[in-house]
Amino acid sequence: KVIAADIECLLPQETVFRFYSWYLNEIKDKRYPLTRKYNGDTSELNKWVSSSLLSKLREQQLRGETDYDYFTYSQDFFGSWLMYINARVVKQNHNKTEVKLSLGEKDSLNNYKVELNHESCWKINSVQPAG
């Protein structure tokens, strides 16, 4: 068991990479971390995603407003997303960072703009599709 004080904060691009590696593996195994029925480790979500974004997503879900996955903007899952996760910082200041994320390749390539805020560590605060 890891003690919280032992956890070092990751760089923003590493936070995005690790979150998506974990998250996409959950989705691949038909476990959906944002659903009420999720029986996996919810502390993983809290580790990578800001509390404000999580509460917004949970509210939307309770009201039945989302018919796609917030973190991929898709109803589908592509195996190549897991093999090709690329995250790099585009802009950064003290407590906000923008990371360009690409998942997959060729026909399954999706690009995103991921914004992170510095809480105790870098946390994902918004994800938007990018051209």
C-alpha cells in the first residue's frame, strides 16, 4: 500500500498518459468508471481528475445527459487507443496546463485538448476534442 505522502506529483503530460492508460484499460474490460455500477477502484479517478470535473460528470450522468464517453468523446472503443497514447504540454503556467493528447492512429486517431489544474498535484479539469 502506498502512503499518500509518498506519492510524487507527475508532470502534466505524464498525468494525462497514466490516466488514459488506466481509463482505457477499464473501458476495454467493460468497466465504466463514471457509472454508478462501477465496482473498480474509484480512488484512481480521484487521483487523476479534478473534484470539480468529477462532480460535474456525476451530475450529468444522474440526469442522463451523457450518451458518449466524456474522456474520449466517443461511444466506441478502439484497441489502438491503448497502444498509441501521446500526450505533450502545449501551454503551461503556475497552476494551469494545456496538454495535446492523441489516441490511436490512422482511422482511429482522435485528438484532444486536455486542461489540467494544479490542486495537490496536476489533475484533469476538462477534455475537449481538438482538430
